[in-house]
Amino acid sequence: MDIKLLEKLTSFGSPSGYTTNIIKFINDYLVSLGYMPFTNQKGNLYVKVSGDNDYTIALSAHVDTLGLMVRQIDNDGKIMFTQIGGPILNTYDGEYCKIHTRDGKVYTGTILSTSPSAHVYVDARTKERNCDNMYIRIDEVVYTKADVLKLGINNGDFITIDPKFTYTKTGFIKTRFLDDLASAFLLLELLKEIKTYNLQLPNNLLFAFTTYEEVGHGAASLPDVNEILVVDMGCIGNGLNCTEEMVSICAKDSSGPYDYNMTSKLIDLAKKHNLSYAIDVYPFYSSDGSAALKGGNDVKCALIGAGIHASHGMERTHINGLKNTYELIKLYIGQK
Ligand SMILES: [Zn+2]
């Protein structure tokens, strides 16, 4: 696997609503492989691969991530933010970030609590980390709101977070936003394999790289397909069987159960081919499958993904988890 490509995907900074750069990269990459990708109005990117019959399976992964947006600039020049999606803000405390102005300037900064110094604030350790108690310390000499405005920064500017991508000798991949860039990466690897080996598949495939999953409506509208296999992060933790080395098959999440036949087929394939897998029920989760169904699409829907530890915090997975997930996707699309 070309892990450098995964690292590249994490380098853009692509919170929901600010995905143009990553979508352009994926578009150009797919064109270079010989595909003809296209987008819908809100910016989801699709690629069709023709199969031998007229049944169409959508494979989706979301390229939008969590992030922040400038909410207000304080009189003393503190940049206050609102969150995009559902981050664990405690894990953002101390992280480096970038502020992207609407006229294309980029400023660096650090996400901090408003009681950031142990020598000054009695509540430096105990203050709750939330949007009211945190701010961006920008790496510019600013003392007032006017100083910040002069830089061209304004409410509504996007803030992206240092991905800190690390691939360890032991096979772990640590970075922000493996949810769901790890899955987008797997779909790109699959598209490369299909082209390289000129694979002929039984069903039509529609690859969907969606851009608003973290805010709930990524795949809410879909081109006409029969079913959708959502590839998104597998949950790890209390009451769950999955590890970072496994592919997780989600039977049910907060939005309800996934399609019985699709899910059973995925389990059968994983079992038959000795993949390392887990079947789990996710307690606090919904996906582009939920969005597709709630959006009124008449589709069957299932969900799989590599086990991602500490999701929406400082995430980690293992190369074996990616490989097991890749194999299961391939087995599934090879089915008649
Ligand atoms: Zn996700």
C-alpha cells in the first residue's frame, strides 16, 4: 500500500465546507489514472466503473473531516472558534493549526485554553475545554481585535489542525482524521488496482467521495444506485470486539440496523477468506449510509471500515486493519 498517498490526503486540511483542495487533488489523481470523475452541486466527487450487468453498487468514503471556524475576535485579539463536527476538544488543546482567510492568506497558530499558563491561572488544569474556554493564539503580533482584522482574518474563516502524520516501524498510522481519510485512501488504491490490472467486475461501481458527512448529510442525495457500501471508521473500545488490525463490520449504529443481506454477505466473505474481522454495534455513530437513507434514497446499505482507535481525538490504526478492509471491499465487489 502506498501510505504516502494517505499522508498526502491528510495534508490538505478538509473540514466539512472546506473540501475544494482535497477534492481537486483526488480529481486530478483519478484523471491521471484515466478516469472521468464528476461532482454534484455540493461538491461530492463520483467515479463510475462499468461492470458486466446493470446492478450498481456505490462505494463511499468521506473526505471531509472535523475542524474549526473563526466565530469571534475578542477585543484583546483572541480568536474564538466554533467546532465543525464533533471533536473531543480536550485533545485539541495545545495543537498547532492554520487559519485560512477567504482571500487565500494562511496564518499559523496554536489552539489553547483561555487559562493556558500553569504559573498564572489557578484553573489551568481543570478548566473545561469547550468553545467558550478555548481560543487560537495566532503567531502574529496582535494586541487588539483591530490588529487581527488588519491581517484579513474574519468570522467564518476555516481553521485546520496539524495532522501530525506518523507511520511507525510497528505498522501503526497515527494522525488526525483517519476518519475517514483512511477509507478514501483505500478506495483510491482500489481504483488504481482496477485500472492497472484492467479488472472486469460483475457489477457497476459508483465510487463516492463525499464532503459533508461529519455534519450529517454527505450522501443524502445519491445518483441512482442499488446499494451503498459505506467505508468509514470502525469503532474500538468498551463493549466492542474490533482492534486496529481488523476490519469492522457494523451491524447497527445510532441510526439503526444496516441491511441484513449485505451485512450477512460481508460476514460470510470475511469468514470464508480468513480475514481478521469483528462484527460490532456502534453506540454513538451514524454514517453516510444513514444520510443516504434519511435523504430518501431507496438503497440497501452496509458499513465496514478499519478499526480506528481514539476516534475524533488523536486517532490511530494499523496497516493490517487497512489491508483487511481493502480485502473485504475487493471480495464484496467481486460478488455477482
Ligand atoms: Zn467518519
